[in-house]
Amino acid sequence: MASDRNVQDAAAYDRWLTWKHGAQVRERALRSKTGFPAAADPAALKWGDQEVLEKSLALLAPRAEELVAYFYADLFRRMPSLRKLFPGDMAPQRDRLLAALLALVQTGPELAPVLEQLGRDHRKFGVQSGQYTTVGESLIASLAHFAGAAWTPQVQQAWLERYLAAVAVMKAAAAQDDAPPFWYATVIDHVICGRDVAILRVRPHRPYPYKAGQYATIESPRLPRVWRSYSIANEPRPAQPLEFHVRAVGRRGLSDVLLQSQPGDTIRLGPPRGQVTLDGTAAGTPKLFVAGGTGWSTMKSLLRQSQREAGPVVPARLLVSCRPGEPYDPDFHQLVRSVPNLSTTLVHSAQDLGAELRSPQVHPTGLDVFLSGPAEMLTSAVTLLTSAGVPRSRIHHDSLVMSA
């Protein structure tokens, strides 16, 4: 019965996409005739007084968890219909909001590319333009409530400008995106590797344009409104299914649900995201690929893509941090042996990984580094690599802080 419902939902969604695409084409034609700006220019927006915002955030930080709980209670009181856009378990969502507020204050306009992606990604939730106003009202009210006497007109103006600038960037990016808000996909293969990892292969119902190294957010009807990011483990090829590596965490979350999925199940995919791609890297530059756990899936797609690209064979090194007895992927050894001029090192502890990163084995200023793995591994790796002389601009990894 649930499967039939998913098929009906997918068919209705396809009809809606056809209508939506036509509406976007008409709207874009109208914009071009009227000269209406196509996108928000971050440099032209008011982002609020940085010093005022940082002082305000420092004052609010000790009560941040209370503030976020208060915010959501106020938001759902103002607009109860918004509750259906959120998962039943709000704890992860509260953590995301805290991280998002911190990032928004610390980086401001430099966060514009992430905000643009976030705006495009929010389309999958069905967020309407007017709902941003209600969210802003609840946010300002919550900040004012916990700031107390420190909430001055100057502080309110700084927060309001920062929020409105962020929303302007998000809404403009969403309006300009021709891609679907999400894709339906069918699970066609499900392989258990070890005790807690599954390799899923899914076939999107429509073409899914992405680049090697990117990731997708996934939602399962078995856990509605819960989206989580998973790296795509293969390079783009026509008619090829998408491969995802999923490790159970034992918290009855999405990864645990996906670990139990079966061929024939329908899931939803958010738009492809991520900047860990080979774009913009020189063809002749030595490369270091560093993976932790299921972060290997990102490196798997990059290595496969590098095999397909014409150009000089350059020195490359793969450094994988994994449990004893792994790598879990049956394709691992065959793939690494097939990549020309690739040296591979496996480590089984954070200490061993750190020791390897302190000596990148190639001249650090002539090296492109690609990282994928747990957040603590990324933070440590960036610190060690920059200390070893690798320019920060040559270290490529994604931050999931602002994941929708």
C-alpha cells in the first residue's frame, strides 16, 4: 500500500515539475523585459554591524540552547502550519540552527555561496517566500527575550540587517534555480558490508546532474521530513545508478533506516551539493586524497573521475582512516590498484592519521588536498596540513554546518 502511494506521489510530482518549469520560463522572460535584477548582490546588501553582532552573540551564547527551544515554540505558535515541515525529533534541528547562527555571525557576506545553496535546497521542503518573514519575527523576538536589557535599537538593527541579507541571498538563488526541488529514486541494490555498513545503489526517476565529489541529501518515507547528507560514490555516467555508503549509528535515525532498505523502496534526493570536486585544480598538480570512514565514498568518485580525464599522470596519494579489518568496500583494492601513480596508506587511529598528515610527502605548496570524513577529522586535518605549509586555498572539503 505504501509503495503504491509512493508511485502516485512520484507521478503527481512529475506533472507538477512540468508545470513549474513552464512557469519559471515565463517568469524569467518577464524579468528580462522589465530589467528586474536576477539575483541578489551580496556586496550591495546591508549585513549589519559586525562588532555589534559578535558582542551580542557572546552575551547570548551561555543560554543558546534555551534560546533555540524558545524560538521554535514561538515560531510554531505564530504559524502552526510550519510544524509539518520539521521532523518529529527536533533535537538535531536545534543543533543545526545553533551552528547556522554561529556561522552567520562569524562569516556574514563570505557565507553567500553557502546561503545560495541553502536557498536552493530549501525548495524541497516547500518553503514559501512569506514564511521567511514569520521566521524572522520569531528569531528577533527570541533574541530580544534572552538579551534582556542589552537588546538596544542598535543591536536589533544589526540582527535584522544580517537576517534580511541572508534571506535575500537565499530567496534569489531559489528563484533562479531551474532544477527540481527534489528527485524520486528507487533502490535497485542493497549490499551489507560488515556489521554496520550498507552500499546502496539507487536509480533516479529523472536525470540527476552532479559532479564527482558532490553529495546529496536523502529522505526516506520510513522517516518523513528527516534529511541527511550522503556522498555520491561514483562519477557521473549516462544511465548509471547513484551509489551511497551508509553506516548505522544505532540511534534509529536515517542511516539506520537506510541500512534496512530493500530493492524497490522509493526515496527522495535533494539537489546535488558540495565543492570537493576536481574543478579548478590544475591537471598536473600532485594530489592527496584523505578519507575517514564512509568519507571514502567521496574519494572513490574522485579517483574514478580522474581515471576518465585525459591529461598527464601525476603523483597522487590516498590516505584512508578506517577500522581494523576495513576498508569495507569490495571495490576498494581493485580500484586503487587501477589508478596510475597512486600510493595508498591505511591507518587505524587518529594519532597515525596525524603523523601521516604532518609530512604530505610532496612539496606542500604544489599540492591539492581533498578531505572527506567526520567533522573532527576535517578540523584536525586542516590544522595539520596548514601547519605543514599547504595553502588553505588548496585544501578542499565541505562543511555541513549549514546543511538544510
